[in-house]
Amino acid sequence: MKTVLVTGGAGFIGSNFIHLMLKKHPDYKIINVDALTYAGNLENLKSVENNPNYTFIKADIRDAGTIGAIFDKYPIDTVVNFAAESHVDRSITDPQIFLTTNILGTQVLLDAAKAHWKLAPDDKYSRDYKDGVRFHQVSTDEVYGALGKTGMFVETMPLSPNSPYSSSKASADLIVRAYHETFGLPVSTTRCSNNYGPYQFPEKLIPLMINNCLTDKALPVYGDGMQIRDWLHVEDHCEAIDTVIHKGKVGEVYNVGGNNEKANIEIVRLIISTIGKSEDLIKYVKDRPGHDRRYAIDNTKITTQLGWKPKYTFEQGMKETIAWYLDNRKWVDNIVSGSYQKYYAEMYK
Ligand code: NAD
Ligand code: DAU
């Protein structure tokens, strides 16, 4: 029996992870701590809200007092930290919250885990922790920076982030590493490529393009549309995290990706043709400042050492994802209208 603290569980990947964990590990307790920012949507978890193994707590990971009280109340043995400001474009217009949430919030969680898991909490030299505890940091391939036409990201590469978002994630990775090196805290980190799938907030490329196609709005392609991302279905990412928290070596970093490099314009054309609209909807717009040209993940370490591999082909994953957004128009409409926030704001005042 494990008690897993999932932070940011009301977001895209965190909510998919909670669904997976409750299904795959029916003897685990899941505590979801989420501040319900604009990106947090409890509609993603409606089908599990009455599951006795699931608890939701509205809290900010930067709030040390509340996070400490949550550790006091529940026998948490695993932390999976998804909570973050995650959208690159927002980090360009308003960087500060990316630094406070992504860096300081991670440090607050690390401190709480250290204080509650250490066998001799007052001894600063002690490196002994309760059995089986682990702090898992959900990071991103963007910490490595951008690639040219060739090469792939490997775990041993120096970090070279280019946006306020990716530099805040890289900073958090280094703080996580420091808590392992200095205090002996059992940690692991995954760095995943771009995810797609159900419950992705419609400001990100794939759900934005699907929604705009369905409503006959222009499809804003940044620059020449030839930037390359390495796409992975969200369920495969969640399976990879589940693999690492159970089998991954403490102190290690694992890249996660499915060898699916696609130029943005290819994705946009695929969505247009699947939905049956015209390419006249494509509108090339000003490029994102500091736009990373290409990402590509070398997944050798996680596939060979831990036996994880993606289940979805890109074709099948995209087919199902587009079908999901077609079947769940109300989910998107509630976000676009803002009603998703009003409803839960009332409930968690
Ligand atoms: P998201 O923006 O959909 O969700 C983030 C969640 O964190 C939201 O529910 C939000 O309410 C919550 N949150 C934000 N600030 C908080 C705070 N201060 N305290 C508590 N909760 C807070 O993000 P996502 O796309 O699901 O990404 C989740 C994690 O995975 C992030 O750490 C991101 O860096 C990482 N990641 C994302 C991708 C991707 O393609 N989306 C790929 C690799 C890694
Ligand atoms: O690589 C992992 C990262 O992937 C995660 O760490 C981030 O949290 C996640 O947001 C994502 O970052 P990207 O910047 O790659 O994702 P986004 O969906 O914003 O953009 C994907 C690509 O599409 C990127 O090259 C920018 C481009 N784009 C995006 C939008 C929103 C457009 O051309 N037009 C758009 O309207």
C-alpha cells in the first residue's frame, strides 16, 4: 500500500496520471494537491471524485505551512510533482510566477518530504530515510535547450534552457539533484517530450488547433511551422512515471519519448484532414521569441534499463485524441467560456 501525493493533479498530465494510478494500483491512496490555477480543472477527475482512494486538497505548493500540514495528516511515502506553470508563451509575457511556482514550490515540497521522511530530522548530517520513500520530479526535455538538424537529447547533456519556462524547470531539476547529493533524499526525475491526449488545456498546439478547426477559426502557425517536437501520448508518459517510481534507480534522471518527431505544420495538416476542413484556415503568424527549433529524445536508458516502451503509435494516438475532443466538446466549451473555474471556485472557496 502506498500513499502518493500527486501535485498538479488537476492539470493535463497529472489528471491522466491519477486515472492511471487508481486503475492500476487499486490498493494505493492518491492525494491530489492542486492550487486550481487557470490550468487546473477538476472536471478532468469527475469520474473518480467519489473513489475512496482519492482525496483532493486545494493548496498551493509554495505554501510551506499547508504542505507541512498535509504531510502531518497523511502517511505520504511518494511525491510525484507535476505542479507547474507549463505554457512557454505565458512565461514570455509573465515570467515571475514560473520562478515562484516551478522553483520555490519544488523546494517547499522537497523540504516537507525531507522533514517528514528523515529518520533523524534534527541531525543535519543524517542521510537515513524511511524505507521506500521517493520524491519524483516531472521535468521536461526543454531543459536541454534546442537541437540542430541532427542529434538527440541524452541524460548526460548539459542543461541549456532557452525560455523562462524551461529555465525554471531546469532550476528545479538542479534543486532536486542538490537535495539528493546534500541530504541523501531519495529522488528521481523524468524528462519527457511533448505530450498529447485527453484533457490538454486548449492553449497548447494540438487541442488549440483541433478546437479552432471545429469552430472554423484561423490556425495560428508560428514562424515557418518547421519547428520539430517529439510527440508522446500522455498515457505512455504516465506509464513511464509509474515505471520510474517503482523501478527507477534513486538519484537518476530518465528521458521519456517515443521517437515521433514531427514538424508543427505536419501536425496542423493532419488535424485539418482528419476533421475534414480546408488548409485555408492556416495562418502563419509572428514567431515565438527564442523559439526552440527541434527537440528529439533518446529513450535508450528507460527502455533498456527499466523495460518501458510506448504503447501508442502516433497515428493511433492522434486518431483517438481527435475523436476524444470531438466527443467532449462541452469540456472545451466550459474552458472557453470560463465556467469550469466558476463552478469549482464556488465549491473550494
Ligand atoms: P498543466 O498546466 O496542464 O497543469 C499544471 C497543474 O499544476 C494545474 O492543475 C495547476 O492548477 C497546477 N498548479 C500550478 N501552480 C500550482 C501551485 N503553485 N500549487 C499547486 N498546483 C499548481 O501542465 P501539464 O501539461 O499537465 O504538465 C504537468 C507537468 O509536466 C509540468 O511540470 C510540466 O513541466 C511537465 N511536462 C509537461 C509536458 C507537456 O507536454 N505538457 C511534457 C513534459 C513535461
Ligand atoms: O517539450 C515538452 C514541453 O512541451 C513541455 O515541457 C511544456 O509544458 C509544453 O507546453 C510543451 O511545450 P511547447 O512549447 O513545445 O508546446 P506548445 O503546445 O505551446 O507548442 C508546440 C509547438 O507548436 C511549438 O513549436 C510552438 C508551436 N505553436 C504553438 C501554439 C500554441 C504554434 O505554432 N502555434 C500555436 O498557436
